[in-house]
Amino acid sequence: MSAADVDAYLAQVPQPQRTTLETVRTRLKAVLPEAQEVIQYGVPGFKLDGVGVAGYSASKNHCSYLPMSGTVLAGMAAQLEGFQWSKGALRFGVDEPLSAELIEALVTARVEEMRAKNV
């Protein structure tokens, strides 16, 4: 899977979710310039050294950020106030992309977790 596959995935997403996810994608690329874009678990995402770092998806009533970890979001609970989240997904509005700052913090937490586990 490649960036072209992600383009094809996003082309199928309705508006306003498509524009929102394109913004999230751009912000993730800025934080993860060396990462590979992939489709994994049926959604677009980024991998570093073959390991998932972040994914994102759209639903009818919300978009989701997927940290590819069951512990990252719980460790950032204070920063996620006002969002709905579970251990594996952070939900946000269909026309409210996550801020660049929050995306950077989420990616940093995941990369630190990967390093601590020597992944």
C-alpha cells in the first residue's frame, strides 16, 4: 500500500469528512516526514520501520484518530478533555480537524512508546 492507495481511499470519503481527513493527513506528514503512508486495518495511516504510528478514518457522524496503541490516549487524558475517546480511538467532528499541536503530541507519545518497547 502507498500514498496512491491513501489518495484512492480519501477520494471515496464524502465531504466534509474528506477535507477534514486531508488536513489531518497533511499535519501527520509534517510530523512524520520519514514515515511510510499505508492502508492498514482498512484505514489510512503511517508506519515507521514497519510499525503503525497513527491512523485516521471517517464515519457518518465523526472522524477518528487511531494511535495504533491501547495506552497512548489514556496517558494523554488531560490533553483530550472535550473529546470522546476510548483506548484505541479519538473521535472529533467531521469538519473539525485535530490541531497540528495535538497531532504532534499524539505522534510524539506513540513514538516514545515505541522506543521504550524497542519496537
